Amino acid sequence: MEGTLFLGYPFSTGTLILGTIIIAAIATFTFYKGWWKL
């Protein structure tokens, strides 16, 4: 995968961004469902 571009970013950076978005979405969803509280 070395040198592969993902959404205009190097592959590792694109994976990191995508992972962050997914984690944020899961956190938001679980918070909305009331599975955890601040």
C-alpha cells in the first residue's frame, strides 16, 4: 500500500482520518442512545 493515495492523502493518513470519523460516529451514536453519560 506504500505510496497509495486515499482521498488525496497518503494511505496511512487517509486510514487514520477515516478511523477517527468512524470512532466519533460510534461515540456520538452510543451517547445519543444513552449508553454512557458525561
